[in-house]
Amino acid sequence: MTTSADARQMMAWIEAVVAQGIRRPGYPADRWVEGWAAEELRRLGLADVRLEPVELPYWEPRHAELIAGDERYVGFPLPHAAPGDVDAELTLDGGDVRGRLAVSQLDLLRMPQSGFRLLATSAYDPEGDFDTLEQVLPFGARFREVMDPAIAAGALGFVGLLTGFPWETRDYYVPYDAVARPIPGVWLSGADGRRLLARLARGPVHGRLTVDVVQHPVTTHNVIGTLPGRSNEWVVIASHHDAPWASAVEDASGIALVLAQAALWAALPREERPHNLLFLLTSGHMAEAAGTRAFIARYAALLERTVLQLHLEHVARRCIAIDGALQPTDEPEVRWWFTSRIPALQRAVAAALATHDLRRSLVLPPDVFGPMPTTDGAYFHPAGVPLVHFLTAPMYLFDSCDTLDKIHQASLEPLTHAVADIIRTTRGVSAAAMRAAVSA
């Protein structure tokens, strides 16, 4: 069976979204995508297409700089940290930062896939790449809590140095939980970080950190459309529409995957859809999945009748760093498939990966890295909803260099077909039966 949304159409969707610019929650580009996505769903033939409000905090950076001695550094503010001006001595991690500006270096985590494979219920890796492949993740050891130890220790401000990044950047949109933190913070590039470290090595340095941002509440929207199916229960297919930057992989690619599913199923008669289908593009992933949480709160009754929830995020190329810049390869980034502990569902996912040759794939339990999967749809798991969540985590995920050349175009159609195959395996299966099949 062929889909009515091929790779060319999916790339056109991705390009249209990326062309709008920075897509943080409540930004003009994100508002444009809300309306555009609703119109696309209507054009594809979906019924009951609607926008539903989601309240969350708006954040817009204006300026961030550090004056250290006689040197000036321009950086990127840590999202949702406090604005302000702080004059204080600079002190490196490990020293007494109380009443001072804490200076902290960030190294990205590097994970051998041979170890990750041990955490998986199955893997599709026919070439044995996982034996030697090391993945660079877009986080350091503290994940999103990068400045929290400095706050707890009494620092007045935070200066993060991206000295452990394989490429040169200061555009790091972390933390992305939209938690208001009480001190100002700034990210400096690796080159500026090394310059500052050299200055600190010569003796004590007094600094002035200045951060200017705009913050206020804003109303954004989830985008929802439905198709009737052969049963009165539901399959929910989702991604998020906001992003840290203009972000092609995160998550214009997810938007395209959801629209491709809508196009595929809308082209089929109702009898061939195993259940009612709900297509969801959430707001506020960059605000601790605010749209997902709002949807779950609003649709508790529908979720009791949900056979399967799929979240589709990040069709990414693996990149390598050459001379301080990222170069895309022809290879896909490692693919994670968080799948509920339902043996038949795990087998269905594994079969779909092999059928459509989705290499470098790991089928993982939803709570393998913590209480929830590391996806925008994470909160469906504690709500008890059976799920399959597709995600990649390339090192550039939160950086402005997430551009169109990072899309792994060769994966777009195979991913679409694989997801459709997984959905087809739920024909004749009830939500109650799925929940009852979860293994301990």
C-alpha cells in the first residue's frame, strides 16, 4: 500500500514550518503553525478539526552578556531564568559560590550503544552498528537541572560554558521545562568559555552579568482532528508543534509524520481504520509538555477507551563535528521506540522495524530512563495509556543548527509505513485488553 503523503510532500510540510522562523510557544511562527496545521488536516479530509487553548509562560530573550574584568562576552540566556544585573566575583564549579557568579562547564553525555542495547527488549541492527557506535546526547549529566546546584548553593547568577560541545555554539535551549528560576543565567560558547577559563586561571575576576528577557502568560493551542473507524475506541497519533528554534528535526519532522498518518488513513474507507483515529499536535513541549498535560486532563474518558497512543518525534540525521561545525552524514540517528510492556505490541513494533528496514532502532520500555519516556507524550505513561513513542536524540536537538539538512529524508516514508503497520495490528483489540496485557 502506498501513502498519499510521500517523502516529497513531507519535506514540503517541514520546509513550510521551518520557513516561519523561531517557533517557541506563543511566538508568531508557532501561532502560524497552529492555524496552518488545522487547515492541512481539513484539506486532508479530517472531521471535527479544532484548536483547544493551552495556557503557559511566554519567554523571549533580548540580551545577555558578561563583563569579566576588562573582557566582554555575549551569550544566550538560560530559558526562564530570572532577568537582572548581578555584580559579583566569578567562581568555578566546586568552589564556594555563595554570593557569587557560579561558572560551570558542560560536557555532553556520550553513550556506547552496546550498553543501551542491554536495556532494550529488542533491537533492529542488522549491520551490528551498536557494537561500536557511540551516541552523543543533547544533555550533560545534570540533564535540565544545569543551574539548580548553583541556586541551592546560594549563587547570585550562573555562567554556563559550552566547552564540551563538539561544535561551536552558544544557542543551547536548556532547560526547557519553563520553570522560573530565581537567578539570571547565560550560556557562553566553547571558545568564549575557554577564554574565560584562561582569565580565571590568572587570578580572581569580578564580573557583571546582565540578562534582559520578556516573560508573561500566553494562550497557545493544541491542534486536533479526527477520523471515524470501525470500532468505537481510539488510537491517538501525536507530536508537538512548538520548538526551541526554527528547528527542522525538533519537531517540524514530527508534524510531518502526524500529517502523513492523517493523509494515509483519510485515503482509506472507514472499515479499514481499526479504530477511531485522533490526530494531535500539542503546544508547549518547551514548557514541560503543557499541551500533552492539558489534553490528558481534558480527555480522561476518551483515554480510558484508547487502544494505543503513538507519539512521533525527530527524523534525524547523525552528524559528525569537523573543524567546529556539524556535518550531516547519510546515516540515521539512533532510533528509540518506547513501547508499553505488552508482549504482542512489542512484537508488532519489532516486526514493523524489520519489515521497513528501520535500522539503528531500539525497542525500549517506557520507564527505562526514569518514570516516563523522554518524549513530549511522556505523561500518557503514568495515565496508564498503552503507547508506542518514536524519538531520536541527536546532539544538536536544542541548538539553532537544527536545520533542514539534518532531516534524514530516506526515513520519512519507511517510518510512515511502519507506524501504520503497528496501528493495523490493533484491529479487533480493545483498550481493556491492551491494558490487561501489560506485563509486570
